[in-house]
Amino acid sequence: MALFLPSPVSLIFVLFLVGAVALPVHPRHHMAATHNYRDALTKSIIFFEGQRSGRLPPSQRLKWRRDSGLSDGSSMHAHLGQCRWTLSVDTTTRGQREVRVPHGVHHHHAGVERGRVRRGDEGGAAECREAIRWASDYLLKATAHPNTVYVQVGDANKDHACWERPEDMDTPRTVFKVDPSNPGSDVAAETAAALAAASLVFQKTDPAYSKLLRRRAISVFEFADKYRGPYSNGLKSAVCPFYCSYSGYQDELLWGAAWLHRATRDPAYLSYIQVNGQTLGADESDSIFGWDNKHVGARILLSKAFLVQNVKSLYEYKGHADTFICSLVPGTPFSQTQYTPGGLLFKMSDSNMQYVTSTSFLLLTYAKYLTYSGKVVSCGGATVDYILGDNPLKMSYMVGYGSRYPERIHHRGSSLPSVAAHPAKIPCSAGFSLMNSGTPNPNVLVGAVVGGPDAKDRFPDQRSDYEQSEPATYINAPSSEPSRTWLTPPASSETNSHSRSLRKDRASHLVGFFSLKCAGAPPPPCGRRTERHDGVWGGPPAAGTSF
């Protein structure tokens, strides 16, 4: 299976988890706490242990997994088989793709680097840091050689022809890299962003490791910027059509510079953004944030520098961020978003939940910046509850959570008997009979969030339906932050009723939980205001409506 490096974007999502400020809902608009968000958060972290490749540690909680891919990278002296996430589970635990793994690092990072373990669970923070370190250690190995980033192990075409456990991998373990002769600014800048984000997490707990991550981020970004080009140009036969870079590399350079500015406070990165922003697509109109397109994420991140740190030269990025929010709010002239009849954001049929969770993550993050500056978008909703079971099918889309959840996920390791249950090797094609069967997966991939329902809230729970049944790190990582939002208790300094009220206000400012039941405060500058009889502006659109 083509082994992908731990998606830098997935890693960044994970990084946002540990210290996030809790944002319970304002009492006037309180939604009943019908879910165990602590349990959901714990499970979402356990999921990443199911995606590990390499030598598994004694702390491994998903015991049906075993060591795998231990010799990966040895042919190029890269030692890539020691620790890694695998991102999705189609080629997963078989393949590693660098451009998606760092994606998750960013999302895991945000709360952790704030250093606020406010739920009284230092153990939970440690688990998040362990998940981050597993991925960041791998990124260090993948960037150990100057001006080189190892981006993929394995042949995706041959991997897709097999349905076998990661422990049985016997397809070619070819190693692919980007270097000055075959540039990959997108994957390199994404990796630099993930390393920079991870460095913030360990500033207090491991300063030496934090410094190492920061130094490596700087050098990898210099390589990405100096040798420009999309990685799928030079590696097209290896990475396309499965993992092509469709959005180009400009968005990752902007994203990488934004994270390095945040991690280093070096004004040189601010100057870089100011000089190169337009060239790198700062003004482009994007309504999607995912592993391949970072423009919206960069704008949200740079908006913090304007809103919180008063970097006035970045004012335009706040305007772009507002435009993105407006594109999601129903009932405004700028809305560009479709919702399912059950109220779920719907962008694409293939793994739609990745856009739901990543957009919720961005809006939650932006709402915090707005709250800090006193400019509040007052909206709230229930995307996290939809994922956990408040939906037309009354099922959780997180495996292992609730009484009803997907049992036939598109995941090789989960769908085949474990090594403990079946010690004999399962050959390449032998597993397809189980893949195509209707029996539930024998191994529960706890915490995995699947691709989700279709545009009409339907979900068949079929292994062969990879668009709806496949989980991935870049789905899970951003989904964890909303769970923290409803979970974390106030800090000891926020025990009085006024502070609690302020914290509850913040929760109602989460534009990102997409039923978008807006709370009567002035709407964002998106055009007209449509008021309903209950005082809620906007509100969910009619079923199937596209704006």
C-alpha cells in the first residue's frame, strides 16, 4: 500500500485540540447536552493509533494492530518505517502521503499550543501530544536530508489491487521524494507548516524538541520557496490520479509562511506574506478548505494577527475571512453552500465529512479570534451533534460511539481478521471476498469518522462505498475540536457567573456547526438580514437548496 507521510494538515488539526478554550452554549440558546463529548474526544484520539505504521509502542490501545512497514525507506537510507500515520484507509496503513499527513498536524495543534488543559485532564493532553509527536517524529525523518522531502512509500496502483492487512504488506515499497530536480513546493511547504505548528505544542513541555521542529520548519520552507513547482508534476505517474495536487503550490507557500510567522515571530515572514500574498493567491475566492487547498486556512490564521495582535497590514485577510464565512451563511446574497435536508453542510459526494469538519474547525477558530477582539459573529448550531447521532438516521458517524454506528467501514485493517485472530498471512487478493461481504468488520476502529451521508442524508454502510464509508485522518483531526468546545470546564479564574456567561456567549458564536441557527445578534457583513418569527436570522435553508 502506498504509504503516505502523516498528513501535515491532519497533524495541524490534531494540534489544535489539547488546550482549546471551552465554549458552552449561551443559556438563551442552549442545546441539551445529549452526548458524551468527553467520550467522543477520547475516541477521536484513539483513532489515530489505528492509523499508525511502524513499530507500535506499549501504550498502543487498539490491540488488534501490529507492527508494519518496518523497513520502509531503507533503500534510500531514510528510515521511514519507524513511526508514521497513514491517512486514509483505502490505501491506508499501506500508503503514506506527505501532503495529507501534515494537514492533520495543524488541526491537532491549535489548542495544545495555547497550553490550556482546562478540562482537568492532563492525561488527555498528554495523549494528544503523543499523537502529535508520533507524526512530527516522522516528518523529521522525512526531511532529514537537506533539500529533500520523502513524500510517498509504495505504488498506489498496485496497492489498490490488493485488500490485505498492513502487517501483510507485500506490494512494492518504492520511495518517492521531492528535491531540486523534482520540486514539490506544495508538499514541502505543508510539511514546514506542520513542523512549525508542532513546535508550538512542545515549547513548555520539551523546549529542545520544540527548537528542533522550528529549525527544521525554517529549512524545509526555504527549500519549498526556492525550488518551486507542484509535486505531482515530477511524480505524476506515482501520485496521480489518487493524490494529485489540483490547487497548485501557491496556497501551501502562503500557509507555510503564516505558520512560520506564528511560530517564530520573525518579521521576515510577515514581509514575505506582504510581498508575495497576491502572487500566492491571497485574493482568490475559495469556499473549500482541505488537504489540497489551504487558502481559506491561511486567511483565518492571518486574521488572528490582525484581530488579536493588531498587525494592521493584514487587514485584507480579515476581509477575505469574512467573505468565506458569508459564503456559508444561508439567506445572504453571498451564500454558496448546499445543505442536506437534515442540515449538514454538503460540498462533495466523495468524503463530504472532511469539508464539514474542516470548515467547522475554521469557523470555531475564527469565532475565537472575533470574540477576543470584541467583534462577534453570533451564530451556533449542531454539526458535532449531527455527527454523533442527531440526524435523520439517528446514527453516529463516529465508529464506536453510541449504540448505532458504521460497522462496515472501508478500511483494510479493520475489515480483515487481526493477526492475533488469524496468524497466517492473508494474500493480496484473498481479502476481497471479505471486503465485498456484508458482514460487520471484525476489528472496531474506535473513533473513526467516516465520509458520511449523501446529499439526502442517506448512508448505506457498505464497505465497497469508499466515498461514504472510508475514514481518514483529515476527517478526524478537525472533528475533535468541536467536541472540546462543549466539553472543557472554565478555568479557576472564570468561576463567577459573569465569566461563565461570557464563555457561554462564545459558544453561540460558532458559525461552524452548520445548522446555523443564528442567535439574534447582528449578522456578519454579508448583506441583507432575514428575520424569522423566533428572532433567528438566517436559519437552515430549504432542503436541497444551493446558494
